[in-house]
Amino acid sequence: MACTHCFATDWQWVEASGRGTLYSHTVVHRAPAPGFAVPLVLAIVDLDEGPAMMSNLVGCADGDIRIGMKLRVRFEQVAPEVQLPRFAPE
């Protein structure tokens, strides 16, 4: 993988605040694999630190979703040893 802006490949782990802004989203009505509850909101979140990440948007009715809304991460246990980052409105 490389940076989408400069194509650099020298990655570093950096602690993030868990806050971001909704860049884009779509509502998925067909599960990509068994075990996914649908419908789900698939979102691209611009983290406050700069990078963007794909995640789910939770805790928000579809009609209340707005590009640019402020979000905060929350980790949800989906299996005994697996937690996924999902974003909810602040």
C-alpha cells in the first residue's frame, strides 16, 4: 500500500484521537459475507490526524446522516477476540 497523495510506502503507527469527519457513505442492503447484519452504513471517515479509513456508521438514523458530520470511534466486539472500529455521531 502507498499514500494516496504522495505514494510513499514508509508507514508508521501513530496514535489517533478516534475523531473524524464523514467524507462519504452508502447504505448496503446485501451482506458481503455471512454474519453481516444488513442494512449497514458503509462510510469513509477522514480522521482528524489526516488519513481516511473505511468503517461502519452506527447510532444514527439514515435520514440524519450528513457529509461533514463529526464522528467518534467506538469499538464493538464482534467475536471473542475481534473488535471492530465503528463510528457514531459525536
